[in-house]
Amino acid sequence: MVDLASIHYMSVREMSDALAMREVSSVELTQAHLDRISAIDGTVGAYLAVAGDEAIAQARAADERLTSGTLTPLLGVPMQLKDNMSTRGIATTCASRMLEGYIPAYDATVARLLANAGTVLLGKGNMDEFAMGSSTENSAFKPSRNPWDTERVPGGSSGGPAAAVAAGEAAFALGSDTGGSIRQPAAFCGIVGMKPTYGLVSRYGLVAFASSLDQIGPMTRTVEDCALVLGAIAGHDPKDSTSIPGALPDYTAGLDAGVEGLRIGVVREYFGEGIDPDVAKTAQDAIATLEGLGARISEVSLPHSRSALAVYYIIAPSECSANLARYDGVKYGYSDPDSEGIWAALEETRRHGFGPEVKRRIMLGTYALSAGYYNAYYIKAQQVRTLIRREFTEAFEHVDVLVTPSSPTPAFGLGEKTEDPLAMHASDLCSVPANIAGIPSLSVPCGLVDGMPVGLQLLGPHLSEQTLLRVAYAYEQATGWHSLHPAI
Amino acid sequence: MMAENDRNLSIDDVRHIASLCRIGMTDEELERMSAELSDLVGEVAYVQSIDTSRVGPMGHAADSIDTVMRDDESSPPLSVGDVLANAPRREGDYFRVRAILD
């Protein structure tokens, strides 16, 4: 039998097997997670809303499906969705006053796919407001805390999902990643996080931040779980015009094929200036491990990728200023109650509904798109974006996978960077280039620095998810960092 | 009007931008935003030093997609009740807006 007291650190695969063998029911599994949330989420703050009654009802339905013998890999497994994914009948706030109390009339495609697969939605994950931030301190409601050290941030913007998975408050979660918002918190919390190729996972029902960069992806405790979850959410969606058509591979097939002969490029620019030396050393040790497993290591230079942060902080705010123009206090969301006349109501609604970082980005984007500046900033950034993508394309003619640290530092202290937006932005240094180029990227735990987890970032060409998963799996199985958990 | 290469944004510049994106700001908020925005613009202005002659702009990363046109087929829409359920102000089956003309 399964020990319900320690069930929360089983992998999705182990839970799925235990459910199939009837060693545990989905209701028991779900209740154990709800108990775990009750016990520790007052400290961790990974959830903005817990849907306990709905979760138990879904678990009952999953148990009926299990009884009837129709097994799917995620059937009956309890999970969390970041609170920028629409869930019919369950509040979806983006951690913003602007959407406080907003109840979507429809499910995001990923929510629908996971529901069809029989997963159990435990609740919605805390995040930086509208996914803008790197620490989850921009949540309008509360910060999340890192389960490894609750005086530190879990990263962001998917800090709630990362903390929930790391602390055993969900078997897995979905995050969204516009400039590193899956991978950086995954690294900070010691879990696996993947940003798939742009267009691989439907964005329908994901509250838009920067539409040419946003991508949904899995956050899990093991690489195999990442492959399982990716398989459930990837695929063409007619409701997302940027969704990639075509058949999908089985992402769990060939996971254990190893890295013998695989060409891995170490990106020189991410091991020096701006990178914590202990983080760089930890990543280098991981690369030596991969070499020991048979990979062929070489050094690669991507000088343009160092411009990606500046490009990102033009393109993302520009797109955000257009996307967030919809919050007008008329159709849904916060509406200033006291203003007379539509223009005053609009200005006061947006003044009180948005937090400081969201306002800064809308303002910066509006500036970059305004008359006289459009060519100097927005078009220029798009041209540099072409150079960055070209540089990646050329690099992938010589190597199969590129590696860097996932983030320049381990998790920093709560409040340490909140007064310095530029220092906060620098936390995205390593992760932003993948979004700019639209390529897939994955963070896998690669050790500890001062007791805090650090991630190794893998990047590959378009639709190379299987290769990234294979490398990450080989590394994970050789090192076993995934079996370390926080003491909480 | 703002000068092309001036990266320090004045209070008036910030007031103009805020009016474009319809965010109400007090004088104190304008002052703070002017300092923060000047820092941010200084950070991103770095791109202007990069040679991009004969390089086209990249607007999106959806390479493999030729067309975004869906089939011209109708499907059931959300119900009026669902669409209006989150409306801050409602009158019958309509969104109620505040006065547009004085």
C-alpha cells in the first residue's frame, strides 16, 4: 500500500501507477494534497484559490474512470494551474486587482485538455501580476515563498506553481513563460520546468501578456513527468492561430536513449560577467557529468544573445501595452465606482486596477510604440531579434543542444530587489533569449549553492523537445538531484 | 514633443505617455514614473548601438505557419448570460457605459 503521509513527493508516474494498481484512489490522493495545502500553504503561499469541493468531485469521476478501466497517464492526478489560465467557473485573477473576482465563461485549451485527461484541478497558482516579474512579489494579493528557505523568493512569474510542486502541494503544475517565467522559478525551487517551442502548446485562454513570446509549459518534479504532461497539453488548436499543425511524437519514448555522441555547446557568454561564480561552477560540473555520459562538449559564442534582455524589455512591454488596453472597466474586471464620464472612469480604473510593475511596462511599451520612437525602439528591437534568432540557427548547425545556467543567481531574499526594477530584470538574463528566438528550453535541477537549488538550462532548435528531455533525463538519472526535497 | 535621443523623460513626457495609455497619475506618481522610465529607457536604448543594416524585423516566432485563416464556419457562441456575467455595470442584455459625450 501507499503511505499517504509521504504521498506528496511521489512522481506523477508513481502516482499514476499506484492509481492503476488500485493501491490508492484519486479521492485519497486529492485529499492528501488538500491536507498538505492546509498544513503548509499559509507559509508557502503557492495558491491564490483552492477549489477543494470541485477537486474531490473530479477525483470521484476519475476513480469511476479508473474502475471502468480506461486508463490515461494523468488520470486522477492532482495538479495546479497558474492563475493566468482561464478556468470556467473558477476565479482567474492574474494576481491583479484588475481581475479580482473575474470568473471565466470558458476553459483555456490546456485546462480542457487536462480535464479530458482526467486530472484533478486543486486550485490556481500565485504569480507576479499579469506574469510581469521574477519573484512573485508583484502579486497584488500576497508573495509566495521558496519552500527551501521561506525568507527567499520562489522566483517568478510562475512562483506559485514552482513552490507548489517543490513543496508537494501539487503533483505537477502548468506555468507560462514569456522571458523565463517557468524556467527561473523551476531553477529556484529545484524542479523541472520547460518552455516548449513557440506554438507547440495552445495559448487560447491564457491571459495575454506578450503574444509573440508567451508559451505555456509543464512544471514537474521529474523529467519523465515533464514528458508526460507535455504530451497531454501539446498539439494544434484551431482556436490559436499561432498553434503549430501536425502530428506529435510520444515525448516519453526514447527518454532513456542516453547522450552518447550528442553534441552539446556550452555558451561562453553565460559563464562570466553577471553570473554568480558558484552558479557557473555548478553548471560546469553538470556539463562535466554529461561529458562523462558520452556527450561531446564544445564551446559556443552567442554575442548577440546578450542583447536579448534589452530586446525583450522593448518587445514585451510594447505587446503588453497593446494587450492590456482591453482593461477598460466596461466588459469585466475592476471598474472605478466614483468617476463621472467614460475617460475619467478609464483612467481611474487603470490607475487603481494595475500595480506598479504593470504600469511601468505599459508606459515603457506605449513610449516605444509612440510617434517618433517606433523606429528607434520597436522596429530596432525586432531587427536585433532577427539577429538573435539567426545566431541560434547557425549554432544549431554545429551542436544539438546548448547549455547555460538557468538563472544568474540562486533564489534571492524577499524584498531584496523590489525597489530596483533593473536588478530584478537581470534575473531573466539567461532565459530571455529562448523566448526571443521561439526555441524550446528546459531547466533541470543541477545541484545546490548555499543550500538553495540551481538549474541547468538546455536549449535546442525548433521542436527539439524530445532531445532536450533525453539530455535532461540522462543527467537526472546520473545525479539524482530530483530526489532532494525541501524540509518544509 | 520629446526629443529623439533624449533618454531622460520629463514630467510632461510622462504625462503625455500616461494620457496615451489612459492611466491616471497624480503629480507624485508622475515624478516617480519619470525617474523609473528614464532608467528603463536607458537600459533598452542599448539596442540602438547594434548594426542592423540589411536586417529585417522579426515580428513573431511562428515560422511554420502559413496562414491564420480558419474555415468560414460558424460555431455556437457563448450565451448572453455568460458574456455579461462579469460586467461591472449592466442594463438588461447590454453593458452599461458611462457618459461618452458631455
